[in-house]
Amino acid sequence: MQASGRNAGLGLALVSALAFGGSGVAAKPLIEAGLDPLHVVWLRVAGAALVLSPLAWKHRSLVRRRPALLAGFGLLAVAGVQAFYFASISRIPVGVALLLEYLGPALLLGYIRFVQRKPVSRAAAGGAALAVSGLAFVVEIWAGLNLDLLGVLLGLAAACCQACYFVLADQGSDGKEDAPDPLGVIAYGMLVGALVLTAIARPWNMDWDVLGGSASMNGTEVPALALLGWVVLVATVFAYVTGVVSVRRLSPQVAGVVAFLEAITAVVFGWILLGEQLSGPQMIGGALVLVGAFVAQTARPAAAPAEPVATGGPTASASDGDPAALDPEPTSA
């Protein structure tokens, strides 16, 4: 049963990465048609909040039971990642900003090891390092680097928010009866994120006429509303739901490394649908990311050192045969 749950979690993590990776290929034509990037982000989150509003009403007890979790998920896992990333690309190259954001899983491992003081397997850490190295090839970091300090700090802030996404998504994985429902957390997270992004994006200044027309996708005219529907329903609602559930079935560190596949998906979709060419280094980087993600998700948890019985600690280390034995415990939100 544990193996079945882990395999299901891996499948959901892969599906989530594919869904997240498909956001750019639909958003880019909208931006080229005249929408500001920040307005596209607002439409994405606000649209998802509208779609998930019935779930928010169904799980309205969460507002009383877990207000800090809902606020944290909305501020960090939804609005924070988006806002800091787009602020970062306004000052440094997109590839560099993307690489900085995807340091999130590596930061997550550091949080688990040095803050929670829990063991992290060498395979998981090695997989994360390999995936980061591959991502550097995918985004071709050497193509241009502007060492703008504020831009770098904004990119690192996006990485911290991404790490928080995995930590907060893990809330409820302990199986307790009062565990927050993931759908309710996502629904309220989108509502909070939409409110925060409204103040930042100022959608009343958006060119709404763009949504009534069409956008060019590699020479093919596609209705703008169809592209927006893909961004909202698939790349946001479906992606967040499958992503949060996968974190609860796997562990934050493993799901975080598998999330590197989002960058590969974005590059491949750009090649197929937008005609963007893949270079040799990008193909090599994609292979490294795939290998790193595979190594991480097949890793066994590191065994915790045994403590003497006299100290009141456990008499034996956690079993290597239990993939969930040393998953990070949810932090109080």
C-alpha cells in the first residue's frame, strides 16, 4: 500500500509539473498580444479563485480552524512566487531568474536538515544538485548575466516562496482527523493570492480588449479566451491540486525535485507549439534534470541516528523500508 501511494504521488507530481510547465506557452501569446505580464498573472490567479470559490464555501470552516495556513499559502505559495519572479525578470535575464527560483527545492532540503534537524538522504540531495546543474543548461545561464543585486535578491525570494509552497502543501500529511483538506487550502490560497495581486497588478489599468481578440501561437491565431482558459483551468487549478496532493503522498523534498521537470516541459512545449528551438546544451540539461529527479524520487529516507534509551529518545532509527517514516512533519502555520 505504501508503494502504491508513493507511485500515485509520483504520477501526480509528474502531471503537476507538466501542467505548470504548460502555462508559459499559453501566457506568452497573450503577452505578445498586448497584456502586461503581471496582468496575466493576476488573470491566472483571480480566474482560479473564481473557479474554486464553491470549494472555498464548502470548506469555510478552515477560515476558523487554520487561518494562518490559508494566509501563508496565499501570500507565499501563490502570490509570493509569482510576484517575486516577475519582479526579478524585470531586472535580470529570464533564464537566470528561473534558475534562482528553482533553487527552492535545494533550499527546502537545507530547511529540513538544518532547521527541522531531520536527516536527508544523500540520493535526494544529490538528485537536487544534479537537477539544479541541469537547469543551468536548460536556461542557458551563460547567455547573459546581469549581476543586479536587487534582481538576484528578488529571484532568491521567489525560491524561498517556492520552498514554502512545498512545506505548506505538506500540512495534513500526518493523517490526523483535523487535517486541512487540500482543496480547501488551495481555494483559499487563490482567494488570498488574488487579493494581494490585485493591489500589485492594478487590473483596472489592463487592456481588456485583448481578451476579446486572438493571439498568435507560432503563426496560428488562437482565441485569447481559450489561451486564458488553459492558463486558469489546467496550468493553475489542475496543477495546484495535483501538486499539493502529490506532496502529501510523497514528501516535500522528493516532490520538490520532481518539480524541476516543469522547466523541461516549458522548453519542450515552447519548441513544439511556439517554434522555439532547442540547443544542444538545453538537451543535455534536460537529461540531467530528468536523471536528478529520478534519483531523488527513488531515494530512501536517511536513517536517524539512534539515541540512548537513557535520554528518553527512540531506541532505534527509523526503518529504511518506510518511505514516509522521516518525511518532514508539517510545521505549524
